Amino acid sequence: MIRDEDFIKNINVPGPTKEEIRCIVMCKSEVSCDDIVVDIGCGTGGLTVEFAKRAKMVYAIDQNSLAIETTVENIKRHGVAGNVVVKEGDGLYLLKKLENFDILMIGGSGGKLQHILEKGYKKLNVGGRILVTSILLETCLEAVKTIEMLGMTPDVVNVSISKGKLTERGTMMLANNPVTIVSAHKS
Ligand code: SAH
């Protein structure tokens, strides 16, 4: 797993998703080398790069041009330019233009989560996975409700990580903000 400090950052772009959260997302997604992944709200490219190291192809989408620039820089830095296609725009709109895929990762939806999930579900191959990372309770709830409405069973995990920081007196544990990961399989 890539360390957080090895990503190029832009103060105006959120991310990268923290290393330990990326670990859990990779496991829950069951990503393999045959998978086509769509990452909506790619931000800094933290999850895009991790998926690109493991999948056949990743479509990285963000509506913020600075996020697109930062993702492109990180794709180059981590040597995965060969299997990532980066698209600037609204994920809901750009989903229409994509062929079917195996993994739908939603890291940002700008109030359109339900519609993105509905549209994404139609293009998700049978056996495919959906993952939503959220820092807001409302986003988590919307993901759970929509996934149930689509006939899938949501798996909901709230992750609270504390990391050790070396101080003169010893190792001090500093808490990261909790992140909820909602995931589901299409059968
Ligand atoms: N997972 C990323 C961080 C995601 S931050 C990483 O590891 O770096 C969330 C991103 O979602 C932001 O960059 C925001 O611009 C984007 N976003 C929000 N709503 C969107 C939408 N409807 N379509 C595309 N991108 C969106």
C-alpha cells in the first residue's frame, strides 16, 4: 500500500484517502487483474492509483479540474498511466458514456449519490461490487437506502483509526476522522 506522504497533494483538493482506509477498500472491493473500475470523485487519486495497480483498467472521474490535475500527477508518479483514463466532469453524466464495468467506487457525489448509484448499478456487471466512502452520516444513510432499494444487501463499516506519533515522551496516538465504507455485491 502506498504511504500517504508519497502522494502529491494540492491544498484545494481532498484526499488522498488515508492508507488504512485504502487497505480496507481494496479488500472489500475484491479487485483483480480482470476488473474494470470506475472511480467517481477521484480527488487526489489515492484510490485510483491503488486500483490501477491491481485492476485491468480504471476510469477516474472528477468534476474539479484541480482534482483531475492532481490525479494525473499521481498516476504518473506511481507509474500507472498505462491503465487509467481520466475524465473531467460530473460522474452522473459521464457514467452514461461508459461501457459496463466491475467495480463502482464513489468517493464523492455532490448530492447526487442516489442517481449515481442507480445509473451505475445498471452498468455494473453481474458479480460486480459497489463501494461508497463517506464522512457524512447522511451520505452513508443514502447509500444504505439506495443499495437496499436496488435489491442488494449493504455491508456497512465505520472505521476509526488512530496513528502513533513519536514525541519526546513516547508514542502519542492521534485520531483520524472516522470514515464509513458502504459496499455491496450485485448478484
Ligand atoms: N478518494 C479520493 C478522494 C475523494 S474526495 C482520493 O483518494 O484521493 C471527493 C471528490 O469527489 C472531490 O474531488 C470532488 O470534486 C468529487 N466530486 C463530488 N461530486 C462529484 C460528482 N458528482 N462527479 C464527479 N466528482 C465529484
